[in-house]
Amino acid sequence: MVDGKQRLTTIFEFANEVFPVAEDSILPRLAGSSFSSLPDDVKKAFWSYQFSVEYLPTTDEATLTNVFDRINRNVARLQRQELRHARFGGAFASAVERLNYHLIEKFGFDLPRIALSSRRQMKDVELVAQLLLLLENGPQSFSQDELDDAYGARDEAWDAAEEVESGFRHIVSLLSTLTRESSWSTPVMRRLRNQADFYSLFGAYAQLSSNAREPNPAHASERLYELMTTVADEKLREGNAAAEAYFNAARSASNDLRQRRRRIEIVTAALLDETWG
């Protein structure tokens, strides 16, 4: 039978294989090391570290959540999405994290493209939350406080849960088919892997799906290739108001509501083979 210390050792060794000692550690000789490769004296010091423990004589979830929230806001420097993960565990939060895993299962870690350090701070989860809210109410621009409110309003009950989750999975399926087209693998199409561009593509498909106007994958890929080629080339953008607008809308203040709507509008027109230039 495995005792408590052995179990903790296994957990910490696993965690440190995934999260090695930081490169900017105050102990440069240990930078990049996993737990299993640390010197014996360092391991001993680790196991000898004394923690301060405060006992809270309550099981009230609201009280415990509030204490945890205050501690992390004032000590740990967690990102806002990490705090939401700790604070909310209801209908919306559960769906967000479940569907984030679904997205990873379909596309791996390259669509959308989010740096590993940002994924550790749950920025990928935050993007999925924004995509679900897009499906529920259309394109929106949330401050961090407003996103907190959106989580809170949907924590105990989320009336749109079934419809929105079904819609999310359907659009991911459509995008999965799209990414199998040959032009998708070209360098110019890599732009669509960026978060702002992926939001635009997802939003365009959401709009088309809601109106039962889903495009043929091969044709959609060709049209997206044409659009992205024009957006990427400064000379081609000259005289093309839509391409210039898309480029500017994705480059700065990309989360601004007006910018998001404009990008989705342009991508939607391209997918429908309508004039976007």
C-alpha cells in the first residue's frame, strides 16, 4: 500500500516533469531541472519545508470561496481566468473547460495558437468562454470584470447551455473539415490560427450556421486563402478597403467590439463568395 509521502512524491514528480524549475530561478544551477533530477539535498530541503496552516471551522462554500479568492488576489498573482477557475464551478464554468478540452482534442495546441505560458494561465479557457458567449449573444467585448459577471450570472443555472454547447461542437466539426483542405496548410493561412483571427473565423461560421448557409469546405478554403493573401500583402491591400480594415482590426484593439464585428463581417462575406474587397 502506498503511504501518504510516496503518493505526494509521485504527484510532485509528475508536476515537475511538466513544470520544471524556471529558467529565471534564483538558483541558476537548478534551472530547467525536473523534480526527479534535483540533488538529494534539494529534495530533502523541499520535504523539510514547513507550511503554515490555518483551520477554518466551516464547510460553507461561499465563505471558503471568498477566502480563497481574497488570498489569491493579494498574494499569488494569479491571472483573472485562474481566479475564475477557483471561484466558479457551476454550469458555465464546467462547460467552458469541457469544451476547451474538446477543442484541444480536435486541433491540438496550434488552433488557436496560444503560447504554452499563456495556456498555463488558462488563456485558452478564457477564449473558449468568449466563444460560448459569442454563440449565446453574438459578438461582444468583455472587460475582465464583465467576464466575471458573465460567469457569475451563469453559475447556478445556464438556460442556454444545451443549445450553445451543441452549436460550439457543430462549428468545431465544420472547422475540422475546413482544416483538412489543402490550402489550409499554406503559410498565408497560418494567420487564422491567431486568437483574434480564430475568433473572427469562428464568429463567421456561427453566423452562417445560424442562418443555415454553411459553405462548401473546399470553396470556403479557397476564399479564405484569397482573403488572407490580400490581407498579408501590403501592395495587395492598397485600394482594398475591406482587406485594409481587416488588417487594422486584427492588429490593434482586436478585442474591441467594433473591430470584432468588422472582421467577422469580412470573413462571412468571403465565405459566402460575396464582395468583400
